[in-house]
Amino acid sequence: MADEPLVLGIETSCDETGVGIVRGHTLLADAVASSVDTHARFGGVVPEIASRAHLEAMVPTIRRALKDAGVAASDLDGIAVTAGPGLAGALLVGVSAAKAYAYALGKPLYGVNHLASHICVDQLEHGALPEPTMALLVSGGHSSLLLAPDITSDVRPLGSTIDDAAGEAFDKVARVLHLGFPGGPVIDKYAKEGDPAAIAFPRGLTGPRDAPYDFSFSGLKTAVARWIEAKRNAGEEVPVADVSASFQEAVTDVLTRKAIRACKDEGVDHLMIGGGVAANSRLRAMAEERCADAGITLRVPRPKLCTDNGAMVAALGAEMVARNRPVSDWDLPADSSLPVTEPHVPGAGSGDSEGPGHAHAHGHAHDHDHVHELSRKNLYA
């Protein structure tokens, strides 16, 4: 284990400031500072507030992670950060912090993809990913089916949402039901008391001529909202538990049905489910049942690792180090639209493994100005 790469990961794509420390496939620390309560009164994430919260939480969260892991910053073999996709301002805070720490410590810098990180985090739970891995990623911003022959260099999109993502639909339905934000956990709670067959809500994009791996939850959301509106206009009480259960059943039915089909079509016998919605109890139960029936091995991380966190970024960063992937440049951008086909952002000289971070780590020539030396001495010694 001592020979495995020790990597710190920083995640700031939305409203969670996550810092994780991983050695190989072993999780040492997973520190999270969430601003979700601040956003709740607005009914959704406010980008400017999220960015400010990341700025305030960054250094304390990094210090907490290092303390929890029992390691010094100087022990690290690399620093990984979510370069995209996500909220531009929020990403910029994380990328800037990662550059500062990597530069001051003389460590390699790896800008990685948020979606690929959600897949790679399962290595901390169930060991090395099979190759290829079929992944169903479901969150507030993404509903995607991905085939990953190599999580560090080859991730192929099979299907994605054409409108509302699954998590977004949960939030919007919760708002119509006056259940607050975020909607996923509270709908899951009420659904356990309701009848999933009480209301026949539509299953989007499941017809014979529809795209087999794409998702659409906008029509479902609208159907739920109209059903609730009709009840209220008639002066009738809305059965929150039954609505929650029936809506949730429609979402999970579509997600699992398409994921199983993709596995069969591609000849893949493993399915990994990640992203915030993967914490949903009904999705986990239905996926387990359907995978068992289809002879497919299901891999789902524990709920805490499904939501945005630094551990997933560190996990992918450790894999980059282990496979000797090229480091990122100091001008690494925060790319809000970074495609999933780019698991990481290599430097301009990606033909070799030497980037600015490696130059630092290996003691190659570099002009250290006075401020840099003071930073290393005072902040990171």
C-alpha cells in the first residue's frame, strides 16, 4: 500500500466543497463542506453563492482532510481537481486552489472530469473497475449511460438526457409538492409510505422508435405537475406519498430498463451506478433486482460516495498517477462544458509524462521567486 499513489482531490463543481485523500484504492479522508442549506431558501443552487461558499470553505476543508488522513501535504504524490463540467465560477475556485497548492508544494497537477470521477469512486468501495465498465450516472445535472474501456483515457457516451436530468426532475416535483430543496431525499422518504402503482405516470423515450439509451424526464415532470394541479383545482387533498412513490417508480423504471438494455447490447456483465440519485433507495433496490435477473453484477458505492465529493476526484487522480498519465499545465482551464470523452485534461506536451508538476516533483530547473519560497515555508512546511 505504501507504494500506491497518495493523491488529494478537490471537487467544487456545484454546491459541495469536497476534499478527499486516497492512497491507491484506499480512502483515507473525505471532507465535505456543503452550502445546500444556504441555497434551500432559493429553491435551487445560486452559482454566485456557491462560488463564495467554496472560497470560504476551501482551506479549512483541505486542512481537515489532511488531518483526518494523518498525512502531511508534502507527502502527496499529486493533486487532482474537477476541471469540469459544472458551474463555471464554482469550478474556478477549485481549479485555482489546486494550482496554488500544487505549485507551492511542487506536486503534479491533474485536471479531471467530474463524470469520470463519479465512475472511478467505485474503486474505493469494490476494488478495481472491470474493463470495460458500463456506468449509469444520474444526478441533478446529468443522466448518462457511459461505456468506459479505460476510465483514464477512454469513456464513450451511449446516451444522455435530452431535457431534465433525473435529479432535476426530483427537485422540480418536490417544489410542486411543497417539499423543499433538494427534492431527492424527501421524495424518497415519502415514497416509502406510498403506492408506486397508484398513479400511471408516463415513461419517457421508451417507445420502439425512441433513442434506446437517451433519457427524457421533462414530460414526466409536467404530467406530475398537471395531476397535482387537477387535484388542487378540484379541492381534493394531494396524496403526497402516492405521488412521490409513483413518480419515483417511473424514473427508476426508465433508468434501470435502459441501463440493463445497454449492458446486454454491449455484452458487458457489470453495471456501475453513480451520481447523487444513486443514493435513492428505490433505484438501488430495482437495479439490484433487475441486474440479478439479467445475470449482471451491480456495483453501487455507498450513498455518501454517490453525491459530489473530493474522494471521487482523488480516486481518479490516483489512477492517473498509477497509469502514468500526462499531467496538466499551469494554465489548466475551468471548463463548464468539459465533455465526458475527456476523462482528464493533459498538458500541451501530452506526449510525455513530464509536465510542470513533474518538473517540480523531480527537482528540474524552475525559477522560484521569493513569494513562492515564502509560501512553501510558511504555509506548507
